[in-house]
Amino acid sequence: MKSFNEKVEHLSDTQGREALLGMLRGIEREALRIDEKGHLAQDEHPKALGSALTNSRITTDYSEALLEFITPVSKSIDDLLEGLTQTHAYSVRNLNGQKLWPVSMPCYVGDVANIPVARYGTSNTGKMKTLYRKGLTHRYGALMQIIAGVHFNFSVSNDLWQRLYDDKIANGNGSACCSKSITFDDFVSESYFGLIRNYRRLVWVLPYLFGSSPALCSSFIKDQDVDFEFEKTGKGTLYLPYATSLRMSDLGYTNKEQDTLNISYNSLPEYLEGVGAAIKMPSKKFAQIGVNVDGEFRQLNSNILQIENEFYAPIRAKRVTKKGEKPSQALARAGVEYIEVRALDVNPFSPVGIDATQVRFLDLFLLHCLLSPSQDTDSVGETEIAANLKAVVLEGRKPGLMLQRNGQAMGLNPWMHELFAELSTLAVLLDGDDSHAYQTALSTWSEAIDDPDKTLSGRVINEVVVKGTDHSVWVKQLAENYHEFLTHYPLSEATEKGYVDEAKASLIELQHIEEQPQDTFSEFLKQYFKDVVPTGTFEAK
């Protein structure tokens, strides 16, 4: 099995560099709509943004107030971020004076009963999306669902896959993944799962550098029983001195019911088997909620996962689905097409929640995960992965923090220096003779290794603790600054017309969907979950 450096050397000619640079990327950025007081917006999704069910660029996530901006797939980083900025600019012009909350942890929350669940219309598909969210409310509470993040979708070029496949076949050593009999498509899927395993071992790097939620508004935990020993500053700001990402802590996207699933990432078949078992696994806890109680649906079903999307993971294997196809069915049909990175907080120092240096670092990081040897993970390895992530999420900037690597104690600082040294080799190759963009991005973030104040979380602590600014006041001012910037961001007539036309077309498509003959909602759910959910789950109780 070739080492990372050997693979980089193999790709160091002109064709190899071009194959590496053929990466495709997409971004999904979530942002809460807020009113003039900085409180969660209560009105429905603005009509000028189209239908949240059918608009390809602007939709909603859990809450009617939680916007989600989706970029088209792009090869160019500049085009990717320009498109994301344009979508923000069009949207803020059509929020009727509302603004976007520019951090991951929510704005001031009064009564959680006033958190509006997203609505997608009267079609069975729309009802199902809303009911899924109601189920999340009953299972985990509404507060957890209005935490915002950034998802980064990533794939490499077919030219790179062909180059790696040919090299693997030529140098196969007889193992299952290296056998000359492995098909190209199977090789791609297995390699993506190798990337995923390495990513999970190193995922703590992302909250260390990019975690930006070490502090939050005290209203977020007022009705929760939490174990954290928060420090307090200002009128209502709570923080942990060395935390990086409370979004990824037990306060954020966690599901203790899923701790027993043990879904394997050692191969696509094992992963699909695990997900398939999870969506069929009953939960005594969730069964107590009920599914259809006195004629009112409370959740899609009472299993540990209502649907596959409920599996909270910091990375997912993905393939674009066909109409009516579930994510796992798409993967089973044709293998992995791209991966989705889900461990990113919203960057409060960017008007669109992420910047170009982060994207370039993610390119390097994910290519490193792909090109490095990737052993299977066992239960001991899974425990180590979870412990390292938790340590960095809660104490990542603590001087001398120790992690575990292959059962041995390893300092965060020297481990990161080792990683960055290998990333540097890759950055030089990607830049070639005409650019320094990747090397500059890597240099920028390398400063945060020895100076934790230069991480995003360190910068947040500087604003709300060192400078003594209340977290909500600071974030509200950011929201106003970014609103001003985006309101005046130049949009050509053609660009703006494109957004207007898509919004109108999405509303027409929604109307068309809702006018089609439909089964009863109970029958629709039975058909959707056939072969998954036990018979009778959807009957009134």
C-alpha cells in the first residue's frame, strides 16, 4: 500500500496535477431569519424566495425561519463563493427588513413553542417533510434544530480516479480492495470510504480551526439540564474558555439513541447494511411519543431513525438521487458520487458563513484523507475517534491538550504540525508555478496551531470575553453589517432576473404537484416505508 507521499509523487506530473485540480464542490449554508430585535422571525417563508419545496437554491431546513442556501456544483472556488454571495444578496433584498443571524448558535429564544416548524405545502411529499421535522421536535426538542451549520460537498475528477485506479491495478497486492478483479465503480466507492475513515480520525482538526461557537446566549439553555460549567460575561453570554464548537457538543446535533447503532464505514456494503438496520430498529423511547395520536401525526414512525437524514454524522457518503429514490438506494444502485462534510460551524467573520481560505484548506484536507492509507476501524478506534472529537470541541484551545492516536497519547499541537507538513507538499503541487493560493491558505491556518487565538473560536472569545461585548449584541451588529454589505452587493439585471424566474417557476411547480391526485397521507407513508417500517405503525392509536 503506497504512502501519502508516494501517491503525491505519482501525481506530480502535469497530468496528475490537472487531475487533482478537477475537484468539484458545493456549499449548503444555513441561516436564521431574525426580526429587528434580533429575535427569531415568526412569519412564513417569503414568497419572493419561491417555494422551499421546489426551489433549487433557496429552501428551509428545520424551521420556517431557518433558510438554507444551496450552490450549484462548481469547479472554480471563485465561482462557488460568488454564486453563494449572490444568493445571499438576492435573499436579503427580499426579507422585508429582516436580517440573517451570522453564527451557528441561535439568536435570543423566548418560548420554544414559538419556533415555527418549516411548512412545505399540502402535497404528501410536503406534509412528510413537515412531519419529519415535527418528529424531531418531539424527539430532541426544537432548540437543537435551529442550530445552523455549513455543509461542504466534495468530489474528485474522473481523471484522478482513473489515474489512481490504473496505479492500484498495476501495483495490486492481492488484497480485496487491491485485487485486479475490482471494478472501477467499486474502487471509487471503496476509496471514498477510505477517505471517510481517515476524515473521521482527523475530524477534530476542523472544529479546532473552524469551530466558532465557544459562546452562546443564555436563553439557549434556560430550560435544559446541562452538565457544562459555563463561565458568564456580559448580560447573558455563556462560554467555555477553551471550547471550539458547542454546536458539535452534547448541546448540539447529538442523538444518544444512535449511540448503539455502530454503523460501519469499512465498506459501502457494511455501511448500507448498518443504515438499513437503523431505519428498521424500534425505539422504546420514541414509541412513547406515539405516531398517530387521536388522528394527529407526531412523527413519521417510532424507529431510532425516522428516515436516513436523521442519522447525525460529521460526514456522509452521497449520490444524487433519482425521483422517489432514497439516499441509500442511490448508493446501492451506483456507488458513492461525492461526500458531504458536516462538521463546519458558520464562520461569523464571513458574510456568507465560509471563506476561500477555508475552502482551499478543505480541498487539501480531503485530498490528504483520500490519498493516505486507510485501515478499517474497529470498536476501539471508534471510541478513540469520539473521545478526540469531544476533547477538541470542549477544550480544543487548552494549552498542551493531549489526544489519542492508535492507542498512544499524542499532543494536538505536534499532531497538527505533522499533518500540515504533509498538506504543504500537496499545496505546492496544486499551486504549480503560477499560483500561491493553496500555500497562502495553508500558511494562514498554520498560524493557529501555535496561536489558538487565531482560530475562529479564539477570535470569537476575543470579541465577547476579552473585549467584553455581549454575544447577542456582537452578533446582532455583525448581522446589520452583513445586511448592509449584501444589500449593496452588485447583482446584474440578468442575475437578479434569474433568481426571480426560479422563484416563480418553483411556485408554479409547487402548485402543479399539489394539484395532482394523491393517496391519503397514511397510505402514502405506508408506501414510502414499505419493507422498512412494521405494518400498523401508521394506524391511529
